[in-house]
Amino acid sequence: MSNFNYIGSELDLFSEARNWKAYYGSIIRRYLGSEVLEVGAGIGATTQSLCQGNQKRWICLEPDPNLSNRLKSSLMNNSLLNCCEIKVGTLVDLSHAEMFDSIIYIDVLEHIEDDIHETRLAVNHLRKGGVLIVLAPAYQWLFTPFDESIGHYRRYNKNTLSKAVPSTLESVYLKYVDCIGLVASISNRLILKSKMPSRQQILFWDKYMIPISRQIDPLILHYFGKSILGIWRKC
């Protein structure tokens, strides 16, 4: 395993986006099986949001040793540590015998240069009937200095995200989420051109925009949104 240092600095900011995590969590949780692999677990904000302690095993895979140490500290006083196991590395560092019911990439796949190779590796660790879950930023035309500053290689639409996933998987769910957040992203793209949102901006988006998006997204059939969520099953 080679040393890896994450260049982004947004993890602490978005860790406070509780409404956002609750929103996508309400969609994802029903697909989580007994044994889960979370790729790019970061500082554990997603782990603590999605893992409710009823899984048999939850592997937090994080290539950055410094983030892994923070992850361990953040879970140390949390009962989730009983089912969570932290591993430093990437998929290539896992044993071929390691198999999971669910593999999740929450705002992670866009950080991986060869995303197609990554998802092919992931499928090798999925049990039959298991699911691959990807949440990622939407629309390449929205790519901003912020994306670049935190190490994004791309943003996705339905077509590009589908192409990044092996065609042998069955599509279960592929929709855009957070339509109101998309308006904020467009404003940043055209007007603010900010490299990093402030804590106040994140809290405003999470407190006021996400609840509205959660109501409107189903009404517009998830036709557009700031993020895209895809779920595929291994047949």
C-alpha cells in the first residue's frame, strides 16, 4: 500500500450537514445489508450517519493514514465501534476473500481518476445479490474551482455514471437529488466562483434548502439535482 494524503479540506464543513445526510440516508439505508464496505470513509461522518449498529460488520476503508486516525478517534466513544472496523488502504489492499452485501461510495468516486477500474474491483467484492451504491456531484458543466481544489476529477450525469459501472450490474435506482441545492451551485458557478463554501453557507443550505429539496424532488420525479445517486445490484 502506498502512502496517500487527501488534498481536500471540506470534510469538516460537510460533517455538519445533518439534514443532507438524513435525506440521502433515507434512500440508501433500505439497501444496506449485513456486511458493508464504505470506501473512502474519511473522518467518519458518513459512517455515523448511515451505520445504526445493526450491521454484522461495517468496514471503513480509508487510504489516508491521517484521516484514518481521526476516524478511529471519532468512533472511539461511539457504540458503532463494536461493528465498525477501520482499514487503511484501497480495494487492492483487501483480500480476495473479503465479500460484502453492500459497497458504498459517498462523494468518493469523483475523487478516483480511473473510476471504471475502481468499480470493477468493487464488484469482485460483492456477493451475489449485493448492491453498489454511489452518491456523487452532478453535471460536469457545474465543475468549479471548488471541485478542483478538493481533488475532483469529474462530476456525473446519468449517462456518465452508468458508464462508470460494469454493465453486468442491474440498475435499481438512478436519480438526481437536491434540486434546490442545484440553484445554489449554479449561483456559485456563475457569480460567486468560490473555491470553498463557508460554514455559514453550508449550514444555510443544510437547514433551509435540503428540507425544501426533500419535498420537491419527488414532485419533479428527481429530474434534476445537485447530486446524483445510483444503486446497482449484482445478479
